[in-house]
Amino acid sequence: MQQGANLVVAAQRLDHKKTTANTYALRTAIMASLIEAMQAPPTEAMAAMHAQAGLQPA
């Protein structure tokens, strides 16, 4: 979330260098999150998604 917020601020300030840098930082954070999610056992990943959504496990 922090990288996304940094990107928004840089874009609003029309700071091209910071916008570019924050774009790459956001991409890296998304890739790391996806890799982490893919490495987790499916049952744990589903339980985490349910918990975040406030749902009861099936």
C-alpha cells in the first residue's frame, strides 16, 4: 500500500523521476506478494483470504 500511495503523490506532483521510481517499487512489491502467495500451501492461502474478507472458512 505504501508504494501505491507514494506513486499517487509523485504523480500528483508531476515528478517524473519519482513517478518512474515508485512505479518500479510498486511492481516489485506486487511481484513479491504474488510469489509469496504462490509459495504458500493452498489451504493457508485460502484461509488468509477468507480472514481478510471477514468470511467463515468453508
